[in-house]
Amino acid sequence: MATITPRRLTLKDGSTGLIRSLREDEAAALRDLVRDIARDSEFIATAQDEANPDEAFWHKRITDWNAAPRNLLIVAERDGQLVGDLGLRGGERRKLHHHADLGMGFIKSARGLGLGRAILQAGLDWAAAHAEIEKVHLGVFPENTPALTLYRAIGFREEGRQVSFFKQPDGSRRDNIVMGVFVKPTLAPAGSGVYMPR
């Protein structure tokens, strides 16, 4: 099971933040967090009603995620409450073992406090230290300016755009910006995104 060393930080509003690994006994907490993030954000692929209410479903999801050697699942706390998560899913086929896909989300009240940068750095630091992972990818809605700003500041670069990738409940379509960053700087081609581990 992949884990990180917990990271404590003081947030911009003076509250206490913690970045840590998710425990397998926190299935109900993860379910509630995913539901709350989906409620608060139009910029994630999961709809609120897709947060399966069955705790056993979430326990299996955590167990399966943790069993894969190139996966990481971590969470952010604010004053002891789960407010965000980050998942890295490594490539399953040998030709993709050097890649990992990243997804993250936060409830509205925890945004803009420094937790997003902290959890992103923790995830990328873990990927950089991993023996196989060389590059991390993510997708982001073009309208999600705060996320784009953060990703670019960390080192991600836009690598493409999937047109009309998301279909919203009202029938409207949104593109998906694909971004990538190399976590092993010596392997990065010129002009590509590079993350420098802390």
C-alpha cells in the first residue's frame, strides 16, 4: 500500500491543514467527501448522484486502489475534517508503467487556502520518488482558472485539448485540457513541463 509521510501546514486563514494517506477504514468519509465535492463543483467528471451510497463499494475501491503498486490515494484535512483528495493511478500495461494519471478535488470552503498546492506537491513528490513513474498527466476544464493557474505554477504544460469531452446535465459540452509534467527532470524533453521535487 502506497503511503506518504503526513504534512502539516498553517493555511492562509490561520486554520490547520494536514495532507496524509487515506486509511482503509475511511470508506464512509471518502464517500461523503466525493459527494460533497461533486455538489460543490462543476469542474469534475463525477455527478453528485454517482457518489455510490454503499460503504462497501467505497471500501473495495480504496482496497483495490491501494493494492496497485503505482497508485496513491491521499487526502487533505482542515481542522480535522476531510476537505479534499488526490489520486494517482499508474499505467497498468508495461508500456505505460512510467505514466500516472492524476485527479483531485476540494469542497468549496477549502479552496484558495493553500491545500491544493500542498496536496499536489505531496502527490508529485511521491511520484518523483517512485522507481517507475516518470510523468504525470491530468485533465482540467478550460473554465477552471484557479486550477489551471496552480497546475502551470507547479510545472504542468498543456499537451492537448479534447473537444466536447464532457457533456453537462443541461446538454452543453465542455472541452478537456490535457496537461502533463515530468517528475524525473533529467528525462524531460526540451520545452516540456517539469516538476522539481521539494
